[in-house]
Amino acid sequence: MEINLLTLCYLIGSVTFIIGLKMLSHPESARKGNLVAAAGMGISIFGTIFLYEENGEKLHNYGWIFAALVIGTIVGTLAAKRVKMTSMPELVSLFNGMGGACAALISVIEFKHITAAAHTDAATPYATYLSIFAGLVIGSISFAGSMIAWGKLNGRVKDFSFKGQQVFNMVLFAGIILLSAYLIFGLTPENQFLFYLVLLGALVYGVLFVLPIGGADMPVVISLLNSFTGVAAACAGFLYNNQVMLTGGILVGAAGTLLTILMCKAMNRSLLNVLIGSFGGGATGTQQAVTGNYKEISLSDAAVCMSYAHKVMIVPGYGLAVAQAQHVCHELEKLLEEKGVEVSYAIHPVAGRMPGHMNVLLAEADVNYDKLMEMEQANDEFKSTDVVLILGANDVVNPAAKTDPASPIYGMPILEVEQAKTVIVNKRSMKPGYAGIENALFFQPKTSMLFGDAKAALQKLVAEIKSL
Amino acid sequence: METVLSYLHQHIDIIYIVVLSVFLGIEVIGRVPSVLHTPLMSGANAIHGVVIIGAIIVMGRVETGNYVALIIGFLAVVLGTLNVVGGFVVTDRMLEMFKKKK
């Protein structure tokens, strides 16, 4: 009876995951969708704890299980509540790594369990070993890769690559697969220890796989690792013949892969190109030299310029997020609207550190949803725009993406701000952006620079406009 | 070949689940607007935390006294919980902001 009830719990869990994901992809229902999926997860977890039985035997070690659940819940909730919206991508990457590590650890215990019992039991089917090794390898890669991605996003880990790294990675990966295959079909008590060599190899591979990938491509990598962890969870689902783990894992694996491809498309690059070409970590080829003079604009000029414009477009970038300037930005927008200026925001798909990251940040500052324009729509609007105010964005407005085939961002769709009458760029300095390349836009005659931290500059700008 | 076929036969229900889930996963998020990419990634991230069920099963089966396995299992459950709880809470926080602006 109870085990049948558990099957029902898993069915409910699987259905809520599907409905949750579906609702998550529509703005009005997204929040409810998240709660639906969370409720299904709760039902599945508590169902497992209280109803799961194997050969008529219930689970034991309840004390340990609940202690672990409580610790995980407290730490997870605190981390999620405290994190600043700008550090969101790091945290998602970190949580993803935890899931990967969890899958890998399950494989480790199962392996120990099976090999310890191997002398007495009938032969373990190859498929079981296959699930164990797949879970181990994918989970470890996901864990190690996510940790590196996390470190890179918060600036603790720098880009690193050595000559022949791609070849080394491929050899290492082939080695992991071959060794796993060898162990799956020919495991003996003597070569058991090689299991840990596979674990080590997968961890090293995860590190080396993410290390050379440039910061600008990190969202793609996190999304990819996200789908890896999904597949690792599904492997564990195979192991226990557990439907909810299978559906959950595979759903995320498939949806995550699609999301990864969508992100690559937004940057007009193939996934392979992202993974192999080490973007930003030292672009090769001779780029067109960008030199010339740039001109600065004073705060009062900028204020006048914007107050008497008909239409102003704001292009927010990561610099705005770092400076926590989204609230002042909203204030500026309201002030200009009061003066009869039409204000909207042009959002590049990869503005910020993750697709849609900038929308979350602006939503945090109460910016109206209708004011956010997606790239294509914005590019049509620029022609009739008087002033474009660029706040801490760089690569997404770099014309080299259209004009310079040698540039590492060549081919990436950009916001074509140079079509507007005037461009004001707020940056802290002339330093290049995340992709590490110069931006010819800053040297164009219609562009003027407003140096300073985005928040401070905007506050002064707001004060200046008020006093006009 | 024989073993592969018989394996497929024995586990055909699981294979159906996998195949259909792949299509479903792609279909379900097919038309997601780019504004929702970050929350969606985060939500999907929380959902694959379902791996915690495996960790609970593993841990519940460990014989009392096998401390190595207990500790590894404990760690697995903690990490899995972090993934699940943290993932859902963070997603909710992001989406809460979208709601406010109405």
C-alpha cells in the first residue's frame, strides 16, 4: 500500500515539474510555476523518506537524513535570500555544482556498496555499472566546472590556458570514457581502485574544460553545466528505477540544452565555437587598431541634452549592475518622463552576466515592464532616438561586431546605437569591456564620454536635471 | 546484441520516459521570451535537485556503523538540499521582482 502511494507521489512530482517548467516560460505565471514545481519536489522528497521501502524494509538513519535536510535548508535559504541580485549568476552556478556533486557522491556510495556485496550477490548487470559511471563522470564534470564558473564570475579565478590544451582535454576525456568502459565490462576486486582514477579524471576535466572559456561566454557554460547535472540526476534515476528522478533530470537536460543553444544564437555563435574558441582569453588575429580622440561631456551638458530630447533610450550593461545604480536609473527615467521625454530601455539578450539578467535587475528597481525593449525592437527605434545613454555597457554596442571580421565578437548581434543622433557613454574609464577589446564607438564624433561610477554619475545627473 | 535487446525489452517503460521527456523538455520551453531566461535556468537548476531523492535512498540504506558511507551520504543529502531549496528560493526572489511592477 505504502509503496503504491509513493508511486503516486512520484507521478505528482513528475507532472508538477512539467507544469512548473511550462509556467516558468510565461511572465504572468512564472512565479506560480516555480512554486508548483517546489511543491512537487516536496511531495517527492517526503514521500521517499516516509514511504520508500526495499524488500519490505524501510529506510533507516532518519536522524542523519533530517539533520542533513535541515542544514541544507538553512544554508540554502540564507544564501538565496542574502545574495545581491548582481551575484545571481554565481549563485546559480554554485547550486548547480552542488547538484552535480550530489550525483557523483551517490555513484561513489553505490559503487562501494555493489563491490562490497559482489562476492555474494549474482552478477550486477552492466547497465547498473553504466549508470553509476555515467552519473559519476557527468556529475563530477558538472561540479568541478560549476565551481570554476563560480570563481570566474566573482573574479577569483582568472582565464587560464596552455598550449595544446584542447588536445589534452580531448585525450583526457577519451581516457575517462575508455577507462570507464574497461571497468564496466571487466571489473575485478584488483582494479576497483581505478574507479577513483575516473573520478579524479572527471574532476580535472571539468576544471580544464571551463578554465579557458572567457567571461563573456560564462552564461552559456553555466546553462550547459545545468543540463549536465540534469543528465547526471537522470543517471541516478536509472540506478533506482525512479521515475521522478528520470523525468526531472531528463526534462532539465533537454530544456537546458535548448536554452544553451538559444543563448549561443543570441551571440550568433555555435556551441562548438564557444567551447573550443577561447573567447576573450586572448584573441588572436590582427584586429583593426582602434585609436583616435574621444571627447568628454560635462554633467550639465548631458543634463540639458537629455532634458530637451524627444526620445531617450537607455542601454544598461553590467557596469550599471555592479554600481547598484538601477534605482537611480529609474529615478532619472521618471524625471525625464515628467519633462515630457519619451524614455525606454534597450536590452541586449546577453546584457549583464546571464540572458535576462538585466531585466531582473531593472525589475528590482520597479522599472515598468513595457519600457524594456528587446534588441530587434530597439534597433528599429534608434533611428528616431535623440539621445542614447549607455550605462556600463560595452561589448554589446561595439560596432566591430559588424565591421571587423578579425574581432572576437564579430558576428554577434549588437545594439546599433550609432544610428541615434547623440550617444552619451557612461563608463568608469576607457578600459575595454569584458571581452577585452577596444570599442570604436567611443571615438565617433557623435559620441561623448561621461566618466565615473554609474551610480554617482546618475545621481549627479538627476540633481542637475532637477535644477534646470 | 541479444543482451541489448533483452535489456531494452525489460526497461521499455524507462526508455519511453526518457524519450518522451526529451521532447517534452524541448517543447515546454520552446517559446520562452529572453527576459525569462535567467529565472528559467534557475528554476530548471532547482528541478534537477531531484537527485536528492537518490541521496536519501542511498543514505537510508546504509547499515548503521558504516561511517564512511554515512558521512558521504550525509554530504550528498546536504548538497542536494542546498541545490533544491536554494534554487527554488532564489528563483522565487527573482520572479517576485517581476510581479511588483504591476
